[in-house]
Amino acid sequence: MTAMGDEAAEAAEIGKHYDERSPIGDEFRDGQLHMWYFYDREDSAPLAEAVGRITRKVTDTLGLRPGESVLDAGCGPGTTAIGMAERFGARVTGVTVSRFEVDRATERALASEAGDLVTFEYGDFMALEYPEGTFDAVLALESLQNAPDLAQVIRELYRVLRPGGRLSFSDFSAGAPGPPDRLAKFMETLRLSRLPSLEEWCEHLRAAGFQIEEFTQCGPRVLGRKAKYIEAALVRRQEIAAKFGEAALNEFAEQHHGFFAPRKDQVGYVIIAARKPYR
């Protein structure tokens, strides 16, 4: 099989991974499959609100303006893209390799007031079909981690941005040293082949031509608050079990068991904003 064929097969496997896990995750997190943000152990925010804080923290770094064209690379079930359209008046194109996510996101868009500003497509961000310079901004919430070739996907996002266009993303990063077997379980659960440090993430962006403008490491309030996630998720457990069945919910929990294996400081969480240089 060619390298291109290998990448297509891996993208299909990633899509299957999300097709299997997204329906229940979509229900728990209101269409946002990325991480949460809890301020402290007394924070009583519902899970969807805690997840929405990450959405706002990352999208705010894009500095979106009405009418701008945005690519949501690895868009999930659509809530984030629709929110950008509603908040900023931006035109958003969401791309994902999950058939479930395309269908669910499209359903959400049709029910929203910003449906005419949002489009969802099945596609691989490793090889986008858009011409060079199509978008004013690109968002990637925990999607770069799944790229078979990280350098290639960052180059591709750079290509589809106009000069002066912005990229903002959030993703996991290497944290404090800890038991390697726990970290291996985490990475296997999320199908991660790498876990860059904050500086390594920045190096990947610079190598593609991006200029780094802002970054933060907020791991202690993200994976470091995994006990808060469990507490918030349990509030809705009975409701979601009634919709999907106990067997499906137990399988979902088993699939994510390794996610909680690392020590709370062993995995970080970075938010980085960068720009394609002006000509």
C-alpha cells in the first residue's frame, strides 16, 4: 500500500473510532467532544458549561470578525462551528472523518439560527480540497493529535489560510514525568502516536511557516480536574443510560478507562494561536 493509501486507511480508522464514541460523548457534552475546564474543586459548573469554556478560550484567540471564512478542522458534532457563526457572524466550514459527526452537525445547523452560515463536510484535513488561501482562520480543537503525519497536516492548514490568516488550536501535551505504562494507556485510548511538549508544538508550527502569537498551558484545570469531570458526568448518567441503554453506557466507560490512567500532572493541555505571515 502506498503512503497515501496508508494515510487514507488510518483516517478511516480514526473516523470509525469517533463514529463509535461520539454519540454518547455528544450527549454528555452537548456537541463538543473536547476537554473541560474547571477552576477548582469547588467549581459546580455542569459538564457542558465546563467544556464550553475551552471552546470560548480557544475561539476567542482567533479574533474573528463578521463575514470571515473559518475552517473548523475536526469539527465534531457541530456545536463549536455553529457557536462561531452565531457569536461572530463568521462563515464556518466544518470538516471531519466521522460520518456520524457530519450528520449530527448538519442536523444541529438546520435547527439553529445560523444554519445558512455553516457547512459540514466529510473530509480528511491531511489533504484538503480547498484552494490555497481559502480561509481567514482555522480552528482545531484536539484534532491535530490524531493526524498520521503532524507536519503534513500543519502544512496543509497553512496552505489553505490567506496571508495574515490565523490558526488557533488546543491539544494534549507532555507533562511531568510519571509512570510510562499509565501514559501508554492514555495514548492508546485516544489513538495518539505522539505527545509533543509545548515547545515541540511551537516548533512544528514554526517549521510550517507560522508565527507564534500566543500560547498557554492550562493542564492543571483540564486533565488535572478529571475528578470534577467524573462528578459532573455522573449527574447525567441515569438520563443518558435511559436513552442509550446500560450496556452501551458501560461499553463507553470501558473504552475511556485508559483516559484516566495518567497522574493528573502527567499530561498537559496547550492552547496556541499562530499566524501565517502577511506577504
